[in-house]
Amino acid sequence: MREAVGLAAYHAGEWQTAIAELRTYHRMTGLQSHLAVLADCERALGRPERAIDLFRGADRDALDPATAIELLIVAAGARGDLGQKDAAVAMLQVRELTSDATQPWTARLRYAYADALLAVDRREEAREWFARAAEVDADSETDAAERLLELDGVVIEGDEDDEEPVEEIAAGPGAPGSVPARPDSDLDGGADADESETAAAVLPAATAALDAHADADADDADDEVEDDADDADDEIEDDTDGDEDDDDLRTVTHDDAVGSGGADDPDLAVRAGGDAPAGHDETGPVAR
């Protein structure tokens, strides 16, 4: 029941309800079969960091290959949400991407990679991978063929009056709400050795790419901190120089206030025993 309610909520775009129900289902069963759905819900709620955390913390030995691939696609999309588009491309460069064997998730993985390439303006490579996705997308799970035509500048025009209603194509892989969520009862009972090896290999390879970009981001942050510290030191030096100039300015002002010591200086005449000029006392002009 929890699983059914959670998946229904996901398909309806009720992300928070889906998270609550599917987490409870996982806790009750000990499974991680809907981890990609949970990560996608977090991303849809504007929390891509949590989606990446789910990807990092996944038990790869407990995941089937399809879930591992879908979780990878969602995590790469979350990286793109954070503006880390090159990291998204790197994450998707797993060996399954170029495998000759066609799996149910092959078209979706290739589509997600093509979309990531296009996001970093690598159009020719994106076109190649949209084409490769379309080749294996016999069930039209994606709109790879249409995206390919778009890149080629082909516009298909038809008589709208004669067109029959067609089923709308789901959002492409990587878009929130696009994970193919099915009940566990609909899935095959077992996986062969090759599929198990796939699930165990996908996450470490992608996580390594993720960590490499995280390290690069950390180095950039350290460089920014050092630059800020240098700028602060320069400002302190400038302030110190300014204070010295102010001291000199105050000295000049003081000398001017007490008199320059010339023959016409009224203060000097008073100090020499003479009378202060009319309108002056010993400290300066008398207010009238």
C-alpha cells in the first residue's frame, strides 16, 4: 500500500507525499528499489544537494542495474541544477554508455548524456548521442528523434486539421518527474551476473567523477579565499598609509593654528612680552 501511494503521488507531482510514503516503504522492506524516485523528488522540490547525497550514500550492492542507472541520471541532472554542467557530463561517462549491448535503460542514458553535452554547448557531440539514443529507442521512451531533427534545423509542418491526437511523449530523461517508476511486483525477480556487475560498477565510477569535480570546486574556493585575504591585506596597508598622511595633515594644521613665527604673528608678540593686538587675547581672536 505504501509503495502504491508513493508512486501514485510521484506521478501526480506530489513530491513530498511521494518521499514520505516511499521512505516508509523502504524502511519496512529493507529495499532501495525507488531510490532514484526519491532523489528525483528532492530535485523537483529544489533540493539538488539532497539528490546528490542520496546518490553518494546508495548501497550499490543492493541496487539493480536499472535503478543504479536512473539514480545516476537524476544525480547528473542535480549537478546541472547547481550550475555544475561539466560535472554532469563527466558523471555520465560510464562504461555502460558505450556498451554494445542494449539494455532497457540504454536509450535513457544516452539521451541524458546528449542533453548534458548540449548544455555545455558541445552540439556536434550532442547530435551524435541523440542519434545513438534514437537508434535503440524502439518504444519511443524519449523524444531523441525530435531533438535530433531540431539540431539539424528540420521543422516538420503538417495539416493540423487532419492530425489525430497522439499520446504525449514523456519528459526526457533527466527532467524532474521522468523516472520510470514501477512497483517492485512488476520487476523481474532476479538479475544475472552481468547485470549485478553493472549495478556495482556504475555508482563508483560516477562517484569518482563527482568527487574529482568536488575537489576542483574546493581548490577554486581556496584560491578565492586566498585572493580575498590578499585584497584585505592590501586594504589594511592602504589604510595605514592613509593614517600616516592624516598625521602629517594634522601637524600642519596645528602649526598653522599656533602661528608661523613670523614678525606679524600676534601670538609671538604676546609671548615676547608685548601687548596683544586689539580683538585678540593670549589664545587667539576674541569673539565680538
